[in-house]
Amino acid sequence: MPERATRWHVFSDADAVARDAADRILSTAVDAIETRGIFRIVLAGGTTPEKTYRLLAGADADWRAWHIYFGDERCLPADDAERNSLMAAEAWLDHVPVPAENVYAIPAELGAAEAARRYDAVISDAIPFDVVLLGMGEDGHTASLFPGQRHAATERVHAVHDAPKPPPDRVSLSSEVLGNAQQVLILVAGASKQETVAGWRRGEALPVAGITGRNGVDVLLDRAADSGSGSP
Ligand code: 6PG
């Protein structure tokens, strides 16, 4: 049984976090494509993942073998600037030859319930993922799993309503599915996250702490977000 550890990696700043994440993603992709001819990654929204996407846009990789999924999406029109899929396209995917049919956006424009239902079928063939990328909000949310919200344990994709971060309607993979990956990378940067990171390290039951990962999780954080408590 692999150890379900949370491994903490502290970097000087958010750019260094993004560089390390991009390096890990590229090297896992090489291994996956060598072994199985395909690489499956789940993307996150948020500012720190976006920095990683901008680095990947300039990288050399066997893009035709990459398959791109999303951990969560906001229920907005498909071309809305606040969509996670649009951010990933603009920062990265529009600049590399990943085939369009390999990019599996969550159809959140259809509403949370219908989108969740359809995305469940999409991820069926993709689990376990090679890499799941996540961010963390100041309240400890990750993907669109927010503190205090309950979801049916049987669901792999949740329709989310009343999210405290706009927009209120969202779609999110479950914590179990998000942990079902060879590598789970959680990117956290900025002093505004410090208190929450300290709580996480103390064992608080935050949504982000609920992602355990079949091989544990790697938290890549910058010095500003690092509480300094506990050993890295
Ligand atoms: C979203 C994201 C969300 C994000 C965190 C961290 O749809 O908003 O998926 O979970 O990753 O809020 O975002 P920042 O890196 O911008 O703090």
C-alpha cells in the first residue's frame, strides 16, 4: 500500500512554484506516454495554476498524446472570461497542438446538474488520472469543494450551488475522484493563504485536506503561504 502522505515543498515565490509544477507535469507526461501512449491531466482554475499554464505553453512535449480534463468549472457561458476552460485555453492550450478533441471541458453552460451528469460519463474512461492539479482558496476550498457544503458520497461529479466564491453555481469533481491520480499537485501561493495553510497542517478538516491521493499529495507552496509550522 502506498503511503498517503502530504508532502510539503516550499519555494521562494509563486513563479518558482509554477516552474516546479510545470517540470513535474512534463516529466510525468514523458513517463506516461512512454508507458501507455497517453497522458491524462486534470486542470484547476486560479492564479497559481495559470502561471504554470503559461510556462507549459512554451514547453516542448508530445502534445498529441495529452488529454485534458477539468477539476471544476463555473456555470457561465462557454466563452465567458471567468471560465476555467477559457483561462486554460488562453494561457496554454491555444498555443500548443493538443488536438481539440482531447480537451474535455465541463459543459457548465448547461447548468450544474446537467453538466455534472454529462461529465460523469466523460471521466468514466479516464480514471485514474496521471496528474491532478489543484489550487486552494483562502477558505480552504479546492476545485469547487467549499467548506460546509455536503455532497452525496456516491457522486463522482457534483452540481454545486450557493458557492461562496462567485459564481454560485459550479460543477466539481468529488474529492475521491480528484485523489484518484498517480500524482496530485496542490499549488498555493501568497500571504493571504498563510493562516489556512497553518490550519491544514494542524489537521483542520478543510476541503483541501480531504484530497488524500492514492500516492499521497504534493503541496507546492511559496514562502509567503508557508506557515512555517511543522517540518516540510
Ligand atoms: C476556481 C478554482 C479554485 C481555485 C482556488 C485558488 O474555479 O475558482 O478552481 O478552486 O483553484 O480558488 O485560486 P487562486 O490560485 O487564484 O487563489
